[in-house]
Amino acid sequence: MSIQCTLNEIKEGQQCIVKTILTRGAMRRRLLDLGIISGTRIECRQKSPYGDPVAFLIRGAVIALRNEDSVNIIVEPLFERGDAKNGINQ
């Protein structure tokens, strides 16, 4: 069984794979236009001092997303060898 979480839970420097997008309408279209589709690898590049927005590396471009948008993106975190697999925010 794989661990899944929302994109806003990913730590700075961590990578993940998009599983699904929960939002509909114009926001879903915007995320799809940015290349955020199932199977896309995303890296959390930098969190702002107050935690919102967050910069992500997506298909070679750095894109800032607000937490209210990234909470609707379900991802599977990628762990480096030796990382703890029992929690996201350790």
C-alpha cells in the first residue's frame, strides 16, 4: 500500500507523484494547463515565510500554488533511501 497525502503536506525539497485532482471547474482546468496531471513528478522547491504560497517545480517550470489550491491535489511522496516512511512532516 502506498502512502498518499495532499500536495500542501509535502516538505521543502521532497518530490512526489500526482495521483488525482479533486477540484472541478476553472481551477481544475488551470491545474491541468500547468501540467499537473496523474503521473506528473513535482518537487517542493520553497515555502514562503508564512507557508503560503509554495513554489513547486513542475515539468521544468517553477510555479507558485496557494495552499487552498494544493490541498486539492492528491500525491504519493517519493522517499529517498533511508528516509522514514511512517510520516510526511517529520
